[in-house]
Amino acid sequence: MASLIRAADAGRILALLALLAGPAMLTACDAGPPTLAIGSKNFTEQDLLGELVAQWIERTTDIEVERRLHLGGTFICHQAMLNGDIDLYIEYTGTALGAILEREEPRTPGEVLETVRREYGSRFGMDWTEPLGFENTFAILVRGSTADSLQLNRLSQAATHTPDWTPGFGFEFVERADGLRGLSATYGFQFGSAPRVMDLGLTYRALAAGDVDLIAGNSTDGQIELLGLRMLEDDRSYFPPYFAAPVVRRDALARFPELRAALRALGGRISTQEMRRLNATVDVEGRDYRDVAQEWVADNAPIGNGRRNN
């Protein structure tokens, strides 16, 4: 009899466990497939590239993509990667070298890429995949009229004029190791007033309007030509190379076996001129970056097995 009771109790316990497990199993099923979280920094080029990479992956693979764009600056995106809040974003080799790794050497494009690949892999568990094909370096800019009247072409020529100038910089350039402090030390800049710190996107028009006299923009920005600004040559090679490439968490590459090949196929497809054109389409023509990215992907992506091709 005792053995019969124990058998009955065991049956009831098993039934209860099955009942309790049911909702948990349903919840797991409802959660759907895993997603790849793509982030970006908070300026036009980054929003464009984040959306472009997202649409490229959706078109050429079956990976579900979640967008977390316009997060903030370099340090915010890097921390989001460390935390696992995002799996991928576009970074620039020189930024990784100077701002994240806090190194000044090496300086050649190939050596910088090799260094950041090695250090990101060993320290952060992240991979740098193939560069997209363009460089976006810091552009130290003055008004075209200023450059013409003072006959300025190089940064070393600007040092004697900086005591009379008010500079304007984005928040990140003031704080970064490869930003204002190093630039001023390299070229002997001594400004007559403290920098006006503002959103990067506002610095171009502030310079054109005469509110500031020198800014640090992006060399691929479409507003430079539109506003008649002039980029001064970095004749002492202060800035390292800044080639754009996807940075991906290694656990994401493990979760999504298709991902590495998709990113490899994107490598080398965007020239500096093309990136400048895409940026201008958004900043100058006023088009939505999502539409611009969609057109580029439609024109350039191979026909694959992605969800949008089925």
C-alpha cells in the first residue's frame, strides 16, 4: 500500500511540475528568435551607417535586427558593447587607438587596424571586420574667406592667429586623448577665449555664421562644401588614420553564423566620396537617413536569402 501511495504522490508531483512548466515554456516560445542589436553614435554619418548595416544584414541573411541608433559618443557606444546592450556598431580605427586604447602609435593604416583588432579581441572579446572603404578623419576647419585672406592652407600656419580666434568643438573632441589637448600641443595653439562646446552638428553653421573661428568637424561631412568651409592640412600628422569598420561582439558572431560573411561582403564598398555624398543627401537635401540607406542597400546588396528577398 505504501508503495502505491508513493507512486500516486509521484504522479501528482509530476503533473504539477508539468503544469508549472507550461507557462514558462510558452513564454520562451513567445520570446521569438534572438535579435542582433545594432547601435550608432549620435551624428548623421553614424545613423546612416547603423541603418545601412542593419538593412544590409536583413537583406542578405535571416537575422532579426534591432536598432539602437543615436546612442551618444564613442565612450557610450563602447560601454554599451561591453555591457552587451548592443552587439555591433561602426567605429573608426584612429578613434579606437587613441580614445579607447589611449595609444599614440602606430600610425600607418594597416598597423593601426592590426593593433585595434588584436587589442579589442584580447581585452574586450570584440572583432573588427573588414573596413567599409573610407576614412573619416578630423577636419580642422576655418571659413573659406578666412583661409583666403590669411593665406592659410596648413594647421602650422594657423598657430599665430589662434590668440584672436574663438574655437568651437563638439563635446567629445574636448575630452578625447586624440582631441583638443594633443592638437594644441602639437601645433602650439593658444586661443584667446575658451572653446565653445556644442553639439557637433551645430559647429559647422556656427563657423559659417562667424560665431566661432575654428572647429573640428568630420572630413566626410557634406556641409563643408555647402557652407564654404576650408579644411586645413594636418602637416605634422597629428591625427592617426580613421578608417570605418564594423566592431562586433564575438558572442554575437557565435550566435549568428551568417553574420561574418554578410559583413565581409560589405567591406570596401563605400568610398570617401560616396560617404560624403550620402551625408550630404541627409544634411543638405534634408532626406531621411533611413530612406537614403534603403536606396543604397537596394542598389548594392547582392541577392541573398534574407527575409526581405523571400
